[in-house]
Amino acid sequence: MTAKEELEPFFAPKSIAVVGASRKPGKIGHEILRNIKLSGFSGNVFPINPGAESILDFKCYENITKIPQRIDLAIIVVPAVDTEAAVRECGEKKVPAAIIISSGFSEVGNTDLERSIIEVAQKYRMRIIGPNTFGIFYAGSKMNATFGPNYVLGGKTAFITQSGALGLALMSWTTEERYGVSAIVSIGNKADVDDADLVDYFSLDESVKSILIYMEGLKNGRRFFESAKRAVKNKPIVVIKAGSSQRGAQAASSHTGSIAGQDIVFSAAFEQAGVMRAESMTQAFDWIQAINENPVPEGEKMVIVTNGGGIGVLATDRCEKLGLSLMDIPADLKEELRTLMPSFGSMRNPIDLTANADDEVYRKMVSILLARKDVHGVIALFCQTANIDPLLVGEAIIASSGGGKATKPITAAMVGGHLSQVAYSRMLEKKFAAYPTAERAVDGMYALIARRRELESRK
Ligand code: COA
């Protein structure tokens, strides 16, 4: 069996049993069952609870071995002391995969119990995610087997998180911010399935365009970096590695029990493997957004187009800091653009269209730039003014770049008050890499350039 086939029951199960499904709303075992139901999972679902006839209209069984059909995935939500017996029963039922939600294992020093449940699982060739996890969301199976929010926006990124609470918070945040995800996996204590297994799996998963990992530490660094190096050939991996400060590293090690290690060693290893390390959550999502919605540029010559000198300067500073090159505008392009520009505009790069620029000017300008062979990417910036409607400008930028199917990378910033924010969210909804500040639009483009450099270095 390939590694991909082995993990398939976690993501594409035909039947799920929730061991420890509770009758009481608000309890974790109840909420997971409810989320599975609300998310529209189309397979069979079996709550296991010795004291109940049915829960949420699903017929209950007192024990998993009593279910008269094959079970692909078990979700174990019983107190830690009862997990070993539950895993053994799943093994007897020949369940190939189990997620153990329960806490109370190595994260609190109870390593013996964790080791013994893994030994039981291995005896039955069962793979385990957890313990100490909040579960899995997988858009392709319409399966929300978590106790997080019941609605999650589908998308193109597989998000692997070592932090439970942070992952749960991000589940709501991604939907709020219109960043879709194809999968969310809370890996908990990584007693069996770890980051390397999941990277191997998602690198072959066609519904996944990019992989995002929140990591505090690694148990088997070598294995992870080997997997990552292979996976990066197919899709980008962005890592947020917490614990870069000394105190942060101590906090990470007491949080999940994993060794955070020397940060400098991690940084070097990420770089060598071609993994992009983000400094913050915001930066990670900004990168992912640009990567998911854009092709990799064919070169590095970028053009900034703006209606405000100030944001143009900020974007230019950011470009320089990140090593992005702004092209000198050639004479023939200047000639072409002259008709669109007022005499007081600037033809240098950033091209300053001035505050007069309306949606029509943006539409034409971006179209011309993207059609040029010598322009490899465009960063479009808009500062809100009283005379121009940001919503129309947002629409124009999307339309001129192929309505979300750009053949060249483009990122945009819609800077300003309420209307700009609405314009920015609508652009995100239409799968366009839009940002609320100029610097973040540059960061998005930087991710695409970094991806290009990585792929070029492998040729
Ligand atoms: N088989 C089947 N059902 C069982 C069972 C077993 N072996 N043992 C208990 N149950 C039933 C109980 O009767 C109960 O159902 P009810 O509420 O209808 O009576 C339900 O399963 C849950 O058992 P209970 O003993 O009430 O546990 P709990 O809900 O208080 O806590 C956990 C269980 C797993 C949620 C808890 O121990 C825990 O670990 N919480 C932390 C989880 C967490 O934070 N994970 C990490 C997130 S990042």
C-alpha cells in the first residue's frame, strides 16, 4: 500500500464512526457529530454510545464491533483512560484510520499511555492522527469532522496545524477573510501520522494547490525535510514556525511536548528544502493567496501602477527590501501609455496615474501592461478618493486581468475606508489576490517570485 493509499481513509472515508458521540449539545463528542452532519458528508455515520438509541437522527451502537458494515474512519472522543480499549475495538473491527481527539497524553507527560495506544494501533495496521487534536476538515468529501465552526469555506490550501486552539481560531478566520481551504488537519501530538506523512499525501492530492503548516517543533526532522523537498517540486509549502525567540521556543516545547530546536538550524533547513518560511500568520496567508490565484511569473520584471504617489513609494521600498526588481519603462511602452495619463502623471515605475484615474483608466492600463511580453507581473495599487468608486476599480482590475484567470501574475491593494474594504473582500471572493495595503500586495508578488526562483533552481 502506498503512503497516499494508507492515509486515504482519513480524507475520503465512505463510513465514519464517532466513538463517544454525546447526547448533550455542547459536548465535544456531540459537536463533532453535528459538524459531520451539517457539512453534508454523504457517507454513512455511526455514533457509538452505550446509553443512547440515536443521536441527531443517526442510529447508535453500543460498541463499534456491533456495526454491521465496514468502517473507514473512527473518531475517538472518550476520556484518555478509555482510549486504549476504544483503539483495540477499532482494530478488531479492522478500521484502517482513527483520529483521537482526547487530550491527556504526552502533552501532559503521559507518554506511556500514548505509546501503548500506538502499539495497539500498529498491531492492527491502523493509522492514528493525534491524540490531542480537534479533527479534520476536508472539502473534497464535504467532511467537517472537527469541533470547530460548522461552516468552512472550501479552497485550494491544505492547512496542517500543530496548535489546536490556533487552528480552531483560524478555521473561522479563513472563512471570514474569504481564504478558502481544501483541508485542515489538526495533528495534535503526532504520535503516528506526522507532518511528513501529510506533506507526502497532499503533494499528490489534486484538490490541493499549496500546503500551509503551523509548526512548533518536529520529532523527526530529517524525514520531514526529505518529504518537503520532494513535495516542493509539485506545490509550494509555506511554514509558520513558531518559537523563533528563546522564550517562544520554551513555550512551544511545554505546549506540545516537541523539541523546538535551534531556530537558525530550522531556517537553514527550510531554505535548503525550498520551504518558504513566513514571519507571521498574515504574511503566510498573503503569500498563499497570491500563489493560489496566480501563475508563476516567467521573469522578474515587475510594474507598479498606482493612483497615489505615497502608496507607490511604500510599495517600492517594500520591493527593494524583498529584492524585487521594478523594470525601467521602455520608450515604446511610454508612448502607448501616454494617451491614458494626464500630463502631470509619472511614467516611471511606479507608474503614477494620479487621483484622476478611474476604473476605465485602470482597466486599460492593466490590460496593456499584462499584454506586454517584457512585463512579467503587475502590482496594481488604489488609494480611495472621493471622486472614484473603489468597487468599480476593483471590478476593472479583475476584468483586465482575465476575470480571475490571469496568464501573468497580478496582485492589488485597495487602500482606504469602508468602500475600499468592501472592494477588497469582493476581489477575494472572486479569487483575486487583493490586499488592504500596498506592502502586502508586494509581499504577495514576492511569494510568486520566490516560487519562480525555487523552480528555476531545480532545473
Ligand atoms: N464508548 C462509547 N461511548 C462512550 C465511551 C465508550 N468507551 N465512554 C464514554 N462514552 C460516552 C459517554 O457516555 C458520553 O455520552 P453522553 O454525554 O451522551 O453520556 C460521551 O461518550 C462522552 O464521554 P464523557 O465521559 O462524558 O467524556 P467528555 O465528553 O466529558 O470528555 C473528551 C471526553 C475526549 C472530550 C475529553 O476527555 C477530552 O479529552 N477533552 C479535551 C479534548 C481536546 O481539547 N482535544 C484537543 C483539541 S486541540
